[in-house]
Amino acid sequence: MKNWVIQYVYATEKNEQGVSILEVQAETLEEAKEIAVQKAAAEEYIFNVYPQSDEQFLGTVKHQASMLVGKGETAESEE
């Protein structure tokens, strides 16, 4: 299993830009994308999927803070 980071960008109900970051485990990029579609943050969205890396920093602090206060999300693959 590999760890993947999914970043969603979507319009909120207030017509503002929403951003959501999700960590998932999947064997392949295609499986990670399927999970991304299932766990979408909104009805209409765009998303990017990246393999998790120690070199990533964009959004990491915000995501870790969200996890600490219970607002972040980590998804497990359903096998």
C-alpha cells in the first residue's frame, strides 16, 4: 500500500473557494483516484492526487492543524 495525498478545490455554498486535503492508502494512482471520487468534498470539484512524500510542504501545516482539532480527515481504503 502507498500513501496518497488528495487535494480538492471546490465552490462552497457561499460561493467561495474551498480547499480540502485528504490522505488515503491505495496500491495504484488509479485506485487513489477512485477513492478521491468517492470521498469528494462537494458535488462539483477538481482534485489532484500525489504520492505522499517527506518533501511535501504545501498545505502540510494547515492539514496537520486540522487533524489536531478534529476537522481533518484520513480515509482508509475499503478492501
